[in-house]
Amino acid sequence: MTVRVGEADQAPSFQKAALPLLEDAQLRKNVRHATDVITYKRGIVVGETPDWQQLRTAGSAIKAHTLRYLNEYLVQFEKACTAAGGHVHWASDADEANRIIVGLVQQYGGNEVIKIKTMTSEEIGLNEALEREGIRAHETDLAEVIVQLGGDKSSHIVAPAIHKNRSQVRQIFRERMNLPDLTDDPEELTAAARRYLREKFLRVPIGICGANFLVANNGSVCIVESEGNGRMCLTLPKVLISIAGIEKTIPRFEDLEVFLQLLPRSATGERMNPYNSVWTGVREGDGPQHFHVVLLDNGRTGILADAEARQTLQCIRCGACLNTCPVYRQTGGHAYGSSYSGPIGAIVTPQLLQMREAQSLPYASSLCGACYEVCPVKINIPEVLIHLRGRVVREKKSALDPEALAMKTAAMIFTSRRRFEAAQRLGRIGQWPLVSHGWFRNLPGMLGNWTRVRDLRELPEQTFRAWWKERAKNGGPIEPSTPLRSARKIAQDTGHD
Amino acid sequence: MRVSLFITCYNDTLFPATGQAVVRLLERLGHAVEFDPEQTCCGQMHYNTGYQTEAMPLLRRFVDIYKDAEAVCVPSSSCVAMMRDHYPKMASEQTGLNRDPGLVRAVDELLPRVYELTELLVNRLGVEDVGAYFPHRVTYHASCHSQRSLHLGDGPLRLLRKVRGIDLVDLPNIDRCCGFGGTFAIKMGDVSAAMLAEKMKDVENTGAEVVTAVDTSCLMHIFGGLHRQRAGVRMAHIAEILAPTESDRLEEAEA
């Protein structure tokens, strides 16, 4: 099995990838503006929902339960879907999923497909795989059209072109749709997209979609969207192929009640998605006559095996954590080197890749907790980030890694009062070559990252503990008469000194 | 009340004035403050950076020092968050030869007595007006852990509003992360700088001369950036605003 997540295994570190993005004033303005707008709208529709916290708890519980019994629910889904005339395929990794889908398209004799936005297809690199076999994939989600025509990459799991503004979109449409007179009037832009897309909806007989939810008890698949392009792709083609991660399963149709409240509010700040499609297998004379679901593992069972990080798979891909994240806000999604960006991407991508690649991503967070606060299924992203950082550290090859050395030295210092106080004294004495007029302005090594944009006051004459000692000596309130703990005992317990 | 102070490693080493203000404030309110010099660090930096093994002895050390304390006061919300969010799990997941089966219970018994400074004042001691005097324009940054882990709400602001002479101005985007994030500021220096730039803009737009918070660490970052720009804004931990009184001022003027 070879797990692939787009080209994340070859992506530069987050730090490196962020640099050109931080330079891109237009992109940063676009991302700030768009995430602010969605976050504001979300705040309103969440605020008006009195049982929001109960809904989150319910969503989290349903997902946690499903993951616990995923093997059973998947088989249940397969049975129900098959009974309704669908075909279920199992893919252990990206390549297998691509082979299955390419095979199906060839079997039905197509060389073109229309697609609804699916992050899973970006994860497995489906468009490229189709392209290699001479099959042309047309994205139909407006943002995906912009990304595809612009030769770009999506930068947000809900709004893939969030980094582009209207005039940039106009430029792309002008060049790629051959419309030299197009203005940046939103109506004109959408009309152009509509003309471009309608022709494909009516002509191309094979549709490819993802899935927001796979309903185990009746084999239904649910997709929510805002533009109606999805409805077109789900109803007009003769053949429909859905690619879905195995974690998209929910037990019962009734469970949609919870998720269809959580998802639109979190994703787009809407009470309800404009288009909610739920279908079960095939029905003669109505919609696609051939329906296939490809259930994708691609590293998910590995995540499932890690009890502390398993909650990652509860994600319903709403993107709320991206919109609220102060880190994503600065860089946009391309810094994450994966189809999954933002806080959720920082935990999904490296885990799918078994922590062998994308090791910088768990560090792409200040652990501010805003993501956890908005997550509709209560994924404690900061907790998972910290857990994954632990895995990154444990897998560090070299004992001479400067960070590991610094951390181990600091730990040694902190486990002994004597060493801690010696380090404080040493810092005070040894700091002079680096101090200028009472300030550090240019620290060496890793700490130089601090002083590149920040000053740091020099170490004071007197530490707090030295002040306290002096105060006690001068008759101030003295140290506890019976020390709460003797130094010797602590040293024994901690195995130091 | 007998208050045991956990000053935190960075306040001890870099910001003794914060600790001095805490002592002054609590003693002025009639409480006995104790400081055990065996204390060092809560282990947050190690734990959050992925060095969880290295944080474990620091948990043990903290529990050993404070297990008999009546109340532990910590003038840093992120250190308290470290304890509340992670100590129970760390204790229950101990492995190896040093495993201490009593630690889980010890942590559970100790944590309810550990308070961030403003929590101690507002929630435990039930005081909002501490009799302070601070005649300056101040803006308050709600640090991430104080909001989203400790849920301090408007506790710190209620304390500040009662300060005499203060000109308290709202900070726009008050709860947006300043970009410090511990080792994040070093490891992701450029992104951290971008986040800092936004925070500095918000602080400067208030026209405040003092930016305050319940965490000196965030302030070190925000103020470090402002100082680099010679912005003319200084930092003060909330204790340094709550400690001084009007009579202190008179004494200082006469001296």
C-alpha cells in the first residue's frame, strides 16, 4: 500500500512554503477578507441556534461511535447500497482508487467526466490520473473551475479559490474562456461560468463526485452544495461515480438531522445549504443508471489505530477551523502543501502519510485553540497537534538535532533547583556580548528568529527568587517555615542530582 | 489565605516585576504569600513542542512542591492551562520504572487548588475592586489560554474596570492570537511575525500607552515587536496594574 496525499510528500516545509505567500499582499488581503466574512456569517447563524453546543456534542458522539464500529457500518453501507442497485468498490490507497475510477470510465466508454468539488479526488490526484489515460476531467464547482482554468491549486477545503479576488478571476476567464471583453461584474462572471458549464453538463455522460455522508442503514449518499452544479452532475449523467473516504459514514438516515444543521452553519454561515442531494442506488428512468461508490482507505485505518488521534476522522470538512485560524489567515492554504489545509490539514495530512512526511505541519499552529472552539464535531485539534508533535520528536533520527539538544538541556536545568539558579546566574553574566543598551536585538542561532522582528529586554539584575530571598533577609515575610518539600526528596523522585 | 506562589520559570528569570506585583497585591489584600525556591517550570514548553517525556519530571516536581498548599497562585494562564489540560492525562499515561500509581490522584486533588491570578481574585476570593490606582490608558489582550482553556471570560476586565484613574480602551479582535505560541514564535518565525504585525496594529490603534494581559509571555512577544518599532507602548502584566495604590504613588512622589 502506498499512501499519497496529492503531492504533500514532496512539498516544502510549512515555514518555507509560507515565505512567498507572506510576500503576496494581494493573496493575504483576499484570504483575510474572505475568512472574515465567512467567520462573521458563521457567528450569526451559530449564535441564533440555542442548542448549538448540544448539536456539537451529538455530532461528535455520532462520529466517535461510527468510527468505533466502522468495520460494521461500512459493510452495512455496502449491502444497502448494493441492494439499491449501486456498486461498491474498496480502495486501499490512492493508486487503487484511481485505477478503479479510470477503469470504470473506460468501461463506460468515456473520455470526459464532469466533477463536483471533492477534496478526496484531490487527495488521490484523480484528475492527473485521468489525464494520463487521456480522460479529460471538467471541474464544475465555480471555485474549482477558477483553480482548474488558472492552473492553480485549491487553497481551502470549502472555498478552493479563496485566495483569488474578482479581478483575478476575470483575468483567468478572459484568457481561458476567450472572453476578452469580460468585466469583473459578479453577475457577468457567473454568467460566463454558467455558459461554460452548461454545455458540459448537457454533453458529458459521466459524473464524478465525493460524498459528505454515506448513510449505512439505507445505503444513501448525501452531498450538499451551494451552486446547483452538484445537482446537475448528480442527475444529468448516465454514470455517477462517488469517491469517499471511509470516515464519511454515519449510521442512520436520521443522523443527517444533526449534521445538516452543523455543516452549513459551520462551512458557509448558512442555515441550510441551497442544494441538499440524497440518493440511494439507482432508479430506472430517473437520474444516473449506473452508480459506483469507491470507498477509500489511503491511510485512514492507520489514523483509526491511534487512539489519541482517532478523532481526526470525525471531520466533516466544513472548513470553519481554516476560517478562524490566525495562521491560515496569514498564509492561506498553499503553505500546507496538501489538498487539506488549515488546522485540520495540519493533523490530517501528516497522519495519512504515517508521519513520515509533512512533519512540519503539526508545528504550523500557535495552539491558540480557536479551531477547537468552532469545530462542529469537537475535534480537539490542539490536543492532536501536540500528540503528533510528540510523534515527530520521537522519530527524530539524530541525537545531535539542535532543537532536541536544547530541549534536553533545558529539561536537565528545570529538574534541579541548583542547576536552574546556576543557569539564571550564567545567563545574567554571559549575556553582555549580546546586549545593547539593555536589549537583545540580534540573538544567535535559533533564537535569532525571535530578534528578527522583536526586541527582548536583557536579563534583569535580580531574579524574582533572588528578590524574595533578599526580602526575607531584610525582615519581609519569610519563606515557609516548614519547606513544603525538601530538595533532596525531589531530586530522588525525579531521578536527577 | 495562605497562597503558595508558582511564579513560573520565565517570570522568575525575565520578569521579576510581575512576581513582585503579585506578592504586593496579595499581601495588600491580607493574604500570606509563600514562595518555595524548589520550583522551576511547569513543563509547558517541552510538552507543547513534543518533548512530552521531558515534561513528566516537571509535573512530578510541581505536585511534590504544592501538594499541601491551600491555594496555588500562578500569574500565567498558559501554565495553568498546561496543568489543567495535560497533567491528568500525563499522570494517567505514565509508563516505565518511575511509574507512580498515586500520581493520578495527587494531580486530581491538587488541580482544583491551582488558580491563575485573576481567577484567584475573582472566583476564589470574590474580589473585583482591589483598591488599585493606575492613571494610564490601558488596553487588555485576552490571551488564548485565558479565553479558550481557562474560560476567564471578563474576569480580568472586571478587575481592571475597578482600577482608579485607569483609561481602559477595548482592543479590537481582543481574542485573536498574538502569534506567540511558545516555540512557535521561533520555529515559525515569519508567520508569527505576520500575526504579531496585526496585533500591534490593533494595539496601536487604541492609542494605549500600556498593553496588558494575564500572560507575560504573550506580552513579551507583543511588546518585543512594539519596542522594535519604538512605538511608545509599554507592557504590564495585569498584576502590575492591580498592585499599585494611590498612597503608593504619594510615597513615591515624596521619596
